[in-house]
Amino acid sequence: MVQLRRSRSPDVLRGDRNAQLALGAQGQGWGAEDDLFAFLTCQPNAEVAAVHPKAMPVILTEPGEWDLWLNSPIEAAQQLQRPLPDGALLPLDTADESGRFI
């Protein structure tokens, strides 16, 4: 997730190195050149709130969530509209003890 500040310097957050993340969205094709997408948002977790206090995208982290989002009735999929737990996202520049970025 990238959030540009007014200074134009980006704040970049990422999940665990081994995690696959998907954003909850709806898409509509309007022809060969006009595909539209809308991303579902929710209240931000602690990491996102530090750079964007209004909202964060819904992020799906488990294959079961992806299937629920894609194949279930809207009432079931709406249960996924919640922030990730605090600590689930890290700044891109987080380094380990040796100074290497993780």
C-alpha cells in the first residue's frame, strides 16, 4: 500500500515477506478500453492510521477469504470488511538486526 504525502514522499507498507495479499474490489468492464474498479475500504489499523487516518483498503490475506469474497453471497463477503490486525503491515524500510531490509 502506498500513500503519497503532500511532500510527495511515499509511505509504503507491506505484509510479511511470505504473505500474499489481495485487495477487496469490484470491477466492471465497459468495453475494450474502459475497465472500472472500486476498492472496498474500512477503518484503518494502527500502521495505516499513522499515514492515512480516514480509511484503508480491505486486504484479504488467506485463500479462504479470497474464495469467500469471489464466490459467496454479499452478506457473507461483507464480513471481510474489516482492518487487518495491528502489526500485520510493516514499513517497507524495516530492517533486521544486521541492517538488511526485511
